[in-house]
Amino acid sequence: MGKCKEIKLIEHSFGFYGIAFFGIILARYFLVAGGMYLCFYSPFIQSIVNPNLQRLAPDWRSVQWDIQLSVVSAGVFSLAAAFILLEYSWGITRLYSHSQQYGLWYLGVSYGAVLVLQDAYFYFTHRCFHHPSLFPWLHQGHHRSRYPTPLTSFAFDPLEAIVQSLFLIGIVFLIPLHFITLIAVLTTMTVWAVLNHLGIERLPTSFPHHWLGRWCIGPAHHSIHHRNYTLHYGLYFTFWDKLLGTQDPNYEKKFVEHLLDKVDGA
């Protein structure tokens, strides 16, 4: 059965994979990020859930810019995915399709390991992107949204998208990964990025004070980064920010103060 799958992959070209993945990634973006945007930013829904947030609607020009960058990013990641699948069909990656090859326990271990490695990779590359000489070329587009929305989650500058896709390309050559594990990582990355860009005024004030909010990055943590570029560079966990001094020690307090200013202020 495994051999049949490999033969099937060889029959398709790099261009076919690229187009197919572009459609899949773009559909995923509009389904997840677009769906969350409608849920949390739709004027009609907000008028029912929280009328105070109606005046906090994002700038439509920023939303359009985020969508444009996301379409470009989808193109970059689709080429990376096509490259990975083509290399797999040639048998030179460490991807595998039989769940028992390394045991079921390895699926969870490898999933956790990739998240930890990706978080470290993201932290250090993200911090580099904020260097004055690199920022205009690699990361400025993402920060056009000072108050991000779910549609900002995939709005990478083209060069940044290339750098981030290199992690996915590299990891399949370094660590044995089941296809299910790789899909789980990509799904986690997508959902987490969308949640991180929800905007702090859209969630309950209790979240950043919860134990999970202290160890895992959420919208409150990342929203501060969009207003202060010297803080909060992580993707999933607060570990590197705390270890290397880029964690705002008062971010929980600032979150509550900001929320009160935006909802109760003029």
C-alpha cells in the first residue's frame, strides 16, 4: 500500500503540487482566519455580543493589505509544500506513512518536539527581522496592522515567508515525521497564529492571568508585540522571551489597563 502511494506521487509534477497546495493553503486561510474574523469582528455579531466594541472596527485598508500579503505567503508556502512532497516521492526525506514504523508513542513525541523546535526557530528569526537593517525588507508589512486581526495571522512579507517555510523544508530532512504529525503541526501553527492575532479586547480578561496564559502565547501577549517591537517574539511559548529578557514583566497589568482604556475611554 505504501508503494502504491509513492508511485502515485511520482506521477504528478512540481507545478501540479504547487497549484494544488496554493488552493488548499488559501482555502484554509479564508476558512480559519476569515471565519474567525467574521465571528469576532462582524459588526452585526458584535452589536449582539458586545456593542462597546463596534467602534473598534479595524481599518479596512489594513485588512486589505493583510489579505494581499497572505495570498503571496500562500504562494510561497505552496512551493515549499510542493518541494517537500516531490522530495518525498524521491525517497530522500524522513517522512513516513506507516504509523507503526516508530510506534504510536512517537507520533506525540515528534509532534511536541517539532513545536518546541519551531518555537525556537521562530523566536530567533523573528527577533532578527526586527533589526533596523532587516525590518523594512522582511517584516514591515506584517506590522502595518498595529491592532491585528485574524487576517493578519498569515500576512508575511515575501522574504519572511521564505525564511519561515525553510523550517518546514528542513525539519522533514532531520526528524522522522509521519504525515499525520506534519499535518497536525501545520494545523496547530495555523490555529495558533489566528488566535494570537485576535486582538486583546475580543477575549475575556481572565485569559492572561490563567496559568496557561503564563506559559503559552495568546492574543494578549502578541498584541503587545504589535505595539512594542522590542518585546514578545515567540510563537507558541513564553520560554524564550522570559529567558532572554524580551518578556514584559507587567504585560498582564498592561493588558487590563489597555482593555479598560479602549472599552471605557472616548
